[in-house]
Amino acid sequence: MPTSTIPFEVSLEFVNDTADPAILQLSRGCDDDELSGNATILHPQETISLILNAGSTYHYILTQHILRAQISYVLDRLG
């Protein structure tokens, strides 16, 4: 059976459903010390949509007050 080689994109939405602002920042790798210079502030009830490309790995750090979460997303090409 043939496989698809057409590249695709996926939309990933972050929703701040809390009462406090949160900061979403792209990380260059799995290490928290490798943050990029760009950060986005998500105010309460705000949503941001990110377009991810197939065949890539994405790492984000989500921070709110003293809480910090690392989010990694691997988007494989489907065959």
C-alpha cells in the first residue's frame, strides 16, 4: 500500500482557563536553560494557536507564578 509523502501542519491551541496570566515560551531543547528570547503572555481566558510542521519536535515552557511546566510535542509524518 502506498504511503503519503505530503507534508502537513497541525494547529495546537493553548487556552489560559485560569484567573491569572501565564507565560508561554519556546525552548530550544529539553533543557529549561535553553529558552528562546521570545515569550507570549496569555491573559486570563486568552487563546493562542500555534501551527506545527510535520517531522519536527517542539518544546515549550509554560509558567504561571511559581509553577512551571515543560511541554514537548513530536509531530511525526504519517505513513
